[in-house]
Amino acid sequence: AGLEPGPPAPLHGRSLQTPRRAELLLLLSCPDFRAHFERLFGDEEAEQWRFASVAPDYEASEDEEEDQLRALGWFALLRVRPSLEVAEERGPAMAVASLGTVPKGAPLLACGSPFGAFCPDIFLNTLSRGVLSNAAGPLLLTDARCLPGSEGSGVFAAGPPGILVALVAAPLCWKAREWVGLTLLCAAAPLIRAVRTALGHLRPADAALAAVLPPELGTPRVLPLRSPGPPWAAAAVLVECGAVWGSGVAVAPHLVLTCRHVVPGEESRVLVRCDTTESVTIWGRVVFATQETSPYDVAVVSLEEALDGIPIPVPTKHFNEGIIASNTRDNTTGATYPHLNFSIPITLLQPALRRYSETGDLGGFQELDYATEPIQVVWRLQRPLNEVPRSKL
Amino acid sequence: MGRQWRLAMRAAEQAGCVVSASRAKQPEAGSWSCSGVILSRNPGLVLCHGGIFLPFLRAGSETLATAEAIFLPGDSCGDDLRLQVQWAPTAAVGSNGLVDQGRPGLCTPQC
């Protein structure tokens, strides 16, 4: 076999349909989506965000970037010209999830064509699974992996089948030259509603088309500004220390665990923000942080006031999942891998936490500064040292 | 969950398509493409991203930034806009959840 390309491989054993001509009926946007996007990403702090489908090293002109931002919340309705060969072609029934009916954390399925029309034999209908990571009105976030060209992809609920939840607005989000790995979605329900309205206003002759649009399922309700999510999620807090910020976990009403690198240097005073039904901000003090040389990237923050109304997580006894300590960076290329994380088992931290909570003694945490060599090796991404072969002499 | 995922995946695949836009008089000028969702097959209605229409807007991309613009008619784009939609072959899902592969014209109990 040579390297010359052969005939295109059929998709799932069947040939692709010949592309069909289509006409543009209208362009539409969701005003609520645009408003939320402007509010969340429109200020100076948002300058580091990039929604372009290109790597951060690509120097797009200011005009190009502005154009991409303008188009981000816009979608298009097309009519495909009828084919003579297939007079009666129908697909499965589709419905649209009402805004707010899909809870945060619900599994989602994105189906799109990475790189657009490039090589559809391989890329058409690429599936990616994720969850509804967050929601602000019709602006939704998912961790389902989407690539450039996936703009406009349908994002569906895991069940029942055929429930359209959203369309991809921007498949790649960069911040500070690092890939965040979240995809921005626009909820489908307000888009379909906009289509109905637009057909009536702009194309009265085509108003009948509104009858074939997918129906809305579920009871629409007035959404809070942000979806509250599951109750246990409230234990996750934002920790701000000067210009540095990161996440933490409330392990007691006055105690937050975070990473050493989130509270660096001499800064010992930190601000902890908790997002329950109302936003709470409490000052805290770093009472312990492991040394730079320790592979346990851990810090303990004591709060000046108790975090009320937060379900404190119960540490597991036989489970080796813990707090996320660090993502991974390749220092040679500068690339960061946000999906490759080190975790510290809570079972390892629990004795020290209990000791500190009961007696105020930090001695248990200080043991984290003296990790054994095998743990140091793992932290440095080194291979375990083989036993030195014994000399036969 | 396994069977539910399979059915959801099948439904998602059957709604997926790819949309290409090019200039009828200058195909060599390149094409713009994105993904889309088939909302209805008969008549064929597709919803896709609006970004690929930027180069074709008669009044320029500023049109999209207008605060009061919620929708724009199709003729906001130039006459030389040529659109193509491509999708995978239809495989209808029967009431038992099984898929009939490659038999054209089949449909769900009621689409």
C-alpha cells in the first residue's frame, strides 16, 4: 500500500449523500445569549479570552477577531432544495429541550463535523460526550470536546433520544494562551423560538415552515442567573490570593483545602468566595502550605467566619480520589494539559485534617513535606528507579 | 444507560450535517464551512452557525453587531452565495430501537 489516497471510505459502510444545494432563509441570533456573553466576557478582564478557532499563537488581525466575536451568537436557517431521487426522506423525530430543564451535570452528546467540510468521510458526525458544565441563561458550557468547524453542531440530551439541547457557538476557548477545554453553547429553545418569530416577520410566505420545526419539551421556567447545580458542588470554593486564584474545597465550616501554588509566597491572607444561593465572601488565613520541594501541593486556609449553609463533604475512607493538585505543563513546548491532573487522596490528608480540627496542631500536615522517594519520582514524572543489579563479583 | 446512549447517539448522528458556503462566480476564492443540525427533512430545514456567512454580508460584518438586529433576511448576503449541505445516509430507527441500515424512505413511527 502506498501513501496515495484511495477512494473515500464509506461512512459506517454506507456512502455519503451527495451534497445538496440549499438557500439561506434567514440569519438569527438569541438576544439573551448575546447579553449574557457581553456581560461575562465583555469587560477588560475578558481580554485574555479567545474564542477563535485557531491556536493562540496565530496572530489574527483585530478586525478578524472582532468579526468572529460579532458572529459568535449568530445562526442561520437554510432550506435544502428537494431531491428528485429521494422523494420522501424522513429522519427520527426531534424535539427541543425547554430552557432550564436540563440540569447542571446532566450528560450531553455533541455531534458535529470537526474542520467543517474537510474530509467528511472521516469527520462528519463526530460524537463527543460531556456534561452540562454550567449555565447562565441560554449561554451554556460543556466539557464535551469540540474542535474548529464544530460551530453549529447539535448538542443532545443523553435521553430520551433526539432531544436537542443546544448548538455549539464556539468550540474552543483559550484563556491566557492556554486551552480551557470548554465549549460555549447557545440553548436551542430560544433559537427555535427566534426562528418561528423570524419566519413570521421576514418570510410570511414561508410561515408554514414553522409547523415543521421541532416542538419544545418540558415546562419553561424563569431561570436564575446561574444554575445552582447539585448541593455538594457548593463545597467547591474560589480562593483568591493577590493576583493568583484557584479552587478549594470546604472541609469544615472554618476550613478550606487548596493548593500551595494558589496561595504562593508571603501572601497569607486570602479571600474565599462561595457560590451558594447567594454569593458569600469571607477572608481567611493560610495556616499551612507544604514546602516547594514537597510533591504534595497542599495548603490549608482557616476562615475568619464560618461558611454557613454548605454541605461539608464526608471524606471517604477507602477511596483514593482527592483534591486536584496541579495540571500538567510541558516545559519544553510550553503547552498545558488541563485534562491531565494529579490528585491527592483525601485518605492521606484526613488524619492531618482531623488532628488540626480537634487540637489546632499542624504537625500532621508537616509530614507532607517529607514525602518518600517513590512519591517524589511520580511527581517529577520520572520513571521508577530499577533496582541496581547486584555485582556477581 | 448503554442502550439509551446508543439511541441518543443514533438520533444525534441522523440530525448532523455539514454546511459549506462559497462564491458561485469565484469557487476558487475558497469555501467556508461549519456544522449544522437538520431540523426537518421534508421540507429540508437546517440550522447552522452564522459565522460562515460573514464574508457574504452585503453591508459587512458590522450588521451583526447592531444591537437591535435579532434576525436578518436571507438576502442580507450577496447573490453569489452558493450553499451546500451534506449529511450521512439515513438509517431509520424502528419502534424497537433497532436501526434499518441503508433502506431509503423508511421513517420513525411518526416523524
